[in-house]
Amino acid sequence: MRNGGTTMKTRKVISAASSILSLALAPALLAQEPAGPSTPTRPPAVQSQPQASDKSPSNSSQPPAASAVASSPTNAKPEATVALPAGTHIPLVLHNAVSTRSSQVGDPVYFETSFPVLLDGRIIVPAGSWVSGQVTELKRAGRVKGRAELMVRLTTMILPNAYVVSLTASPSNAGTGGHETTDREGRVIGDSDKASDAGTVMKTTTAGAGIGALASRSAAGAGIGAGIGAATGLAAVLMTRGPDAELPRGTTLDAVLDHTILLDADKVQFTSPGQPSALPGPPNRAPQRMAVPF
């Protein structure tokens, strides 16, 4: 019993000592404890994380918005020029006649487009546009051989809105009403008229034979007359030139571009195909030799 009572007393003493010790240490513990929740040390660090996360979606969305603006049709750069490629055919009709007989190198030539020129479904050169150039080569036919030659170069085109375009083109597929032809370089070549030469010699030969037969009333006289007639016909052929190369008023041809030309896109916004002049084509003609006296 005595031991039990001693134990109880011991426990009470220890408990009381602990309480006293706690009360003694309480001020020191309170002094060492960090500031309460109102201190701004940690909250700013905690708040900075949501701010970074809030900005990240807006930053990621900016590049798509910029690309969308750049690809918008309203901001696309308008077309500055329109290119007519080399080899383009521009159909023309001639307003002033040109001939190796009467024209000179450097003389002007004036054409008009007879049909609109299209590119990618757009009217680039309306009908009724003006094209000018000049004669660059002239050669008359020889008395014995050689054909007449004529060459023009086209240098300027004026559209109906007064837009002036520089070009370099040569004629092709000339429709002159005669027997002229065009080579690959755009040179107009006259007819050789060999059939007419042969016909002239035959006519003079026949006429001379008839005159000789009537004069001598013999076959020998006919032969002599035929020889004289043949010589006269040959002399007539040798004394005259071959046919001239001609481009009469109303001649149709194609101007073929030698090089690509660039046109101002703002100046070729045509909605009408244009209206060409009512210019008749050249009449059909056959070259004639000098008339012989038989």
C-alpha cells in the first residue's frame, strides 16, 4: 500500500513539473514561431503560378491569328502586270497600202486589230486597237531572176483607253488578194510569175510564125517568123521586172510577238471585246506582164 501511494505521489509531482516547464517555455516558443498566414512571403509565389498559366493560352493563340490575317484574300497583293507570251498572234488589218514599187524603207504602216486577244479568259487587247510600225526592207524583183521582197516591223500598240504598249512583232499569214507569201522571218515575198513569162514567149512565137507565113507564103517563112517572135517575146521578158510585192489596203495578217510583253494590269481591265472598223478586204488580183505588141 505504501508503495502504491508513493507511485501516485511521484506521478503527480512529474505532471506538475511538466506543466510548470510548459508554462516557462511558452514565451520562447511563441517568439521563435514564424509569422502567421497574413505574411506576404509565400502567397506572392503561389499567385505567380496562376498568372503564368493564365498568359500561356493567349500566347499560344497569337501565331494562328497572325497567319490568318496574312492569308486573308483582302490582304493579298494585287497583280501588277499581265504578260503576253512570245508567239502570241494578234490579228490585224492594214489601213495604208505598201508596195515594193512605190514605198521606201522607213515608211510607216498602220494596222488595226480585227479580233480581240484573250489570255486566261480575260480580254487583253480589244478589237479596234491600233498597231503601227515601219517598212524595214524593200527589194524589187529582178529582170531575169529574183522575187520582190518586202518586210515590215510592228513596234507600237495603242489600246482603246489610250494605253501605249511597245512591242516587237513580225507579220505572218498575209492575205493580200494576190500571190504573195510570207517566210518564217515575216518577209513578204512576191510571185515569180514564171507562167506569165512562158505565156509571153509562146504568144510572140505564135504571132511571129503567123506573120512570117503570110509574108513569104512558105513554111520557111513561118519558121523565120516564129524565131523572130520567140526572140521578141524573150526580149520582152528580159526587159521587164517580175511582179512587185504588195500589201494593199485591207490586207489581213497576224502579228506574231517576238518577245514576251508586260502590260500594266490596271490598264487592261476590259469588259467589251471592242469594235473594229468596217474595212473591206483587198480584191483578188493577178500579176500582169508588160503587154507585147502582138
